[in-house]
Amino acid sequence: MSNRTELMKKILKSEQAQKIIDEISPVYGESYVCLWLFQIIGRELDKLDDFIQNLRDETVIQTADQWALKYWEEQYGEIEAPHLPEEKRRQNIMDKIRKNYHNPRQMENALSALTGYQVQIEENTEKNNFDVLVRGYTQDLTGAKEFIDKVKPAHLTYEIRVSELIQAVVNIYCGCAISEHEHYEVTVLYLDAEITR
């Protein structure tokens, strides 16, 4: 709304409430009750935005907070310990993950939890070598490297590759036409005949 009233400036502190007021009729610019309703609704929408922004942190063990740690502990069979500090709980989960690696699938699952992206391991790419493919862009792979170094057999080497899959929707238009042609040949014959009356 281009016309901001003093009452709107005073009441509407929520970012979402300010967006809401832009979408409605200007007659509500001086309505005390209506503006407070928009402010309350906007605050709740702001909380939802914050939750969505922070949800990404919960998908990785190293940044998960109190509410997500209990799910990570449940997933890896660790005893839930809400009395311990978050950092200690994270460390317990990571220790549990590092202990149980007998095949590449288990390593893939652990690396996926560490990086927050799907991870694929390709064995025997060269002699005594395997590749780790992280399907998503990340700059910090130090945790993943430390983890691989701790759990891999000593005689194996590895390479980590990061790839971002970008999908795009492309509209391709094509057309065709069918035409039918017939060829006619017209021949005019001239007769040299006398016309009699």
C-alpha cells in the first residue's frame, strides 16, 4: 500500500503483516482493530518463515538443535539424553555412526546425514580406490573427510566429487503441415476451320 498511515506505522511491525496490508483495500489503514489482527496474523507467519529457514539446519547432525536431536538419537539407536548439552548429544550420535560400518551402503547413509545431501559411493573405480559422489553443492567437506578417514580401510584411497543437479523445464514448440498438390496440364488446341454461315 503506497499510503502508509501513522497508525499503520505504529502497529504493523511484522514483515508479513506489512505484506498483508499491501494486498487489501486502503480503507483499513485507520482501523485499529483490523490492523492489530493483521499484526497478530503476520507475527505467526513470521514464525513460520523462521521455522522453514531453520529447518535445513535440522537435517544435518552437526547443526541440529534440541527438538531434532531426539529424532537423530532414535534413528541411530542412541539413548535419548535431554539432560546433556546439545554438543555432547551430537558427539554421541556421531560416535555411534562411526562404529558401525561394514558396507558402502552404511557409509552412504552416514555421509548423507553428515552433509545433508544424498551421497553415492562407487567402489573399485581404480585399484584400491573408491569415489564418493555428493549430490548437492557444499563448500565444507571437512567433516565428511574426517569421517571417511576414520572408517575406511587403511589401504583404500578415495576421491570426493560434488555435483549439483539442475533441472529445468523447457518448452519446445514444433509444427508440421500437410499439403497436397495436384498438377494439371492444360493444352489449348487451335483448329483451323472455316466458319460458314
